[in-house]
Amino acid sequence: MGAARPAPIADGIVRRFTRGTENPRGVLWFGARSFWGHVRHLVSAAIASESIDSRDWMTPDDPETLRSRIARTLGGSGAGSTLTEGMERDVYIDFVADTGDDAAVSRAVATLVFAPYELPDPDRPGEVLTAPRGDILLFGGDTAYPVATAQQILNRVIVPWNQVLRSLPADNRPRVLLGIPGNHDWYDGLDGFSRMFRWRPAAGALHGPVVGVSKPLAGHLVAWAREFLHGGAVEKPRDLILEGYTPVQSASHFALRLAPGIDLLAVDRQLTVLDPRQQEFLGDQYRAHPDAATMLVMPDPVFAFGVPAKWGVQVIEKLNLDLERRETFVLTGDLHHYERLEGGKALHVIAGGGGAFVHPARIASGGVPPKKVWPSRAQSRRLLRGVPWKLALGRSGWLAHVCLLVLFAPAILLARRYGGRFDVNVVGEIVMTIILTGVFSFIGGAVQRKAVVPIALAAAAVVAAIPIAGAALVRFAFAHLGQTPSWLAISWLTLVIAAFAGTFVFGAFLSLLTLLGYEHTQALTVLDHPGFKHFVRLRVRADGSGIDGWCIGATDPLRAGQKPELVDLFTWRPRSRVG
């Protein structure tokens, strides 16, 4: 297959995007399926808080053992002390994160990842080089959504990606699969993750389907309940096999001597903090080579939307990494957009565009300004406009509507019982305002930013007043039509109006938080947006002089005729900047 030359990313604002029509569709984050993911999150977090850690069985590979295993798998000699020395050439790595959502989008991302490209040559301005598909495919966390179970990884990653691989010309070149888990992998206790990424010592130990979608979530839940009652177990695929790629790691974290003077550290923080043994293992590797630069791959960025991020900063502190004086390339996913920024002696690249809904750029002023961000602030602002309408119309799921119906129903019943007395309405509205203020404040992250509370209070007061206004509107409409409806008809219509209008206000509340820079991750979950997907291709130079990177993406990946686009290119030259 000939190498494609990516075009520049599209200028201007894109308003229409193509959506997939096949199952599994993109996760509706305000629907029943995502509610199952939230429950798994709560259970997993509770288990983690009791210090029950699935990493207890793991023994990370000695870096030399892992290096030799990778080199030999790739067809190298295994000689030397670093991977590039064992290969005697440059090594290419494809990094992709936050994968496994809409099946059609997954297939489009796989098409991007598995192609060779003609890319700008950093050594020869105006010239291009051919960058082949990576020797290593590195997943940066959150392999599938809403929970990375074996079934979800199979349906949303393995099947669509293998369909693309089987459509390509025959390629017998061996390649390696590596990965670190994100929080959605941990919601399943790393069961699905280990079936995809854990090294199988015996070549004949691979089992399980390669193509073919398994039962939907509802069927899986029924099977789980049945087996739970009978003391059995739900059948799962033993191995999640990506054709042509060999998993090589024994644990969810690892260290690797990548090139002369460049070490790779891959981190797994579970759902809370680094476990002591991982902290010791990675810390020892970091201190063992004080003159080496570090390529750090972890599930959370150090800076999220331009400000220090709790979990990413915690990893840096726990490992005692010095980003001010030691050259470090921090590569992460978690945020579903592309961003590159610099600080101290660190290069930070966030590339979470592997398939999940898009996150916006920081729209509000402030924060560390990125060198590159995609989608842009203007595009993000445009996307934000659709949030309240899409949520209110139920196109993101009906969970918010159901919650408001349950909350509003007692107020409607009280109004009926007490004949619409003013004092009862006032008390009901106050109680509802207090409840909604707490919920909105929690969702908006008031624990970290108290300024969210007055905005939550204002939004809650508006939502709490909607049933009263809705009842008055319904009575006025029937009176205008000369009708005398039953109390039941008035109640149901009031509930429906209140649920839709309240959900619209809630969507507007989420959008306002993003515009003000208070909270950035909630609003665009409403859109389950298929656009701005990407991955990063890295060239690790054989002599250890640095790493070249190209971010390749697609603005509207399912649009007919959509071509690959060059989102960004960067170079990391730690040796040239020492001192």
C-alpha cells in the first residue's frame, strides 16, 4: 500500500459531522448503558479504597528482559543495551488512547493508524520522509467504553480493527503491542485489559474469537444475573487478539531502555494512587540512569486544560521526577483532544483522540497556553452551543429526564393534595432548589472550585421553578382551547414539560461552566461527538538524539472522502538541550 501524504487540517468552523449507524454505537453518556459504567466506577473505587489492588499478582518485567523480548519479536538481534541498538535502526511507535467507542469510528481510527505516511522531514525543510506503520502499537489507557470489559474491547476495538487489518495487503512484518490502563480499564479490574495486553509465554496459548460482535450489554447483564444466581460464570473470550501484533508485557506498568540516553517509563496509577511496589520499581529505574532523558507514558496529563491536574501531578511527585532539570517527554491520553505544551525541560503531549467523544480546548482565558490544540477554541465554542438542545431532546439518553421526573413527581402530588397553596409551592421549590444545588455543585466540581456553587444555585432555582410555571402554562393552554382537562392530564403534561425544560437548563449549566473555565469534561459528553480523531506516530532515532512526532487525524472521520490530516509535528531533542 502506498504512503499517503496528510493534508493540513481544515480551516474554519466545521458544523456538520457524520455519525455511525451500526452497532455498537457511540456511548450515550446520559443513558442507561453509561449508568452501568457509573455503577462499575463506584464499585471499583470502593474496592480500591479498601486497598484491594489487582496489581498484587503482577511482577513487572526486568527492563532488559522486556527490551530483549521486544527486539527479538520485531526480528532484531537483541544485542546492545537499548531497543534501537538491538534493532540497529530507528524504531517507530504508534500511540493511541481513549479508543473503543462507536464501532464505525473505531474502524476509521484503525484505518488512520495502520497506514504508512509521507510526512515532513524535520531534518530537511520542505522535504518528506516515509513513516511506516509503527513497530510498536502503544495504547495509552481507556481501551473501551463505558467499561473496558472483554466483551466491550472485543466489540469496540478488536473486531473493527481486525476488519481493517484483514482488508490490507498481506504484511508479515512482526509488530509489538503495549498498553497502560486508564480508569475505564480499571472499572473491570483489568480483566479485559490483561486479556489483550498480557504476554503469553507459550505461542499456542492464544484462544478466542477475532471477528464477530458478542451479545449486547442487556444480554450480558441477563447472562451475568443468571450465572450469579446459579453460582456460575459468564463465558468470556480468553484472549483478545489484534492480528499481527504480539503482546509482550507481564504487568500494567513497565520500564524500557528505548534508545541510547532515552528511557521509557510507563505508569499505571489504578483508580487512586501509585502502589508502593510500582513506585519503587519505576523510581529505581529513573534513578538508575540519571543522565538519561525520560519518555514518560501515563494515563493522566500533568496539565489538564492548562492547569495542573491532580492525578498527573501526583504521579510526578510519587516518582520524584524532576521536570524542571531533567529532559522529559510526557505522553498521555485521558483528555479527548490533541494538545502540546512545554514547561521547564518537559514536553507535554496529550493525544486522547482514539475514538471516544471529543473534549473541547480551554475556551476561557488563563492556564498554560498550548503550542498546539485541536479542536481549536473557536471550534470548541461552536460545539458547545449544541449541548443544551441535544440533551433536552433525549439524543444523549434519557437518564437526566428520568431523574427530573422522579424529583418533580412529589411536588406535583403535593400541589394536587393541597390545592396549589402558595406556601406549599414555596416550601417545595426551596427543598427542590437545595437538592438540585447539591447535585449540580457536585457535578460541576465545587469541591475543587467554590465559585461553582452560586452558578449551581441559580441553575437549581430555575429548574425548581419550572414545575410551577409548567402547570400554569398547561392550564392556560387548555383554558385557551376551551377544554377542562383532568388533574391526571395536567399532571402528566406538567411533568413532561418540566423534565424537558429542566434538562435544557442543566445542559446550559454544563456549557456555562465550560465557557467560564470551571469544568471542562462534562458538557461535551452530551454530544458523543464523532469528530477530531487522531493518533501520534513517533520515530525514535537510533542514535538516541531524540524523537520526532507527527499527530495524524481526521476532522470528520466518517465523512465520505475524508483524507488524513496533519494535525501537528514536533521534535524532542533532549541531548541538544542538556545544560
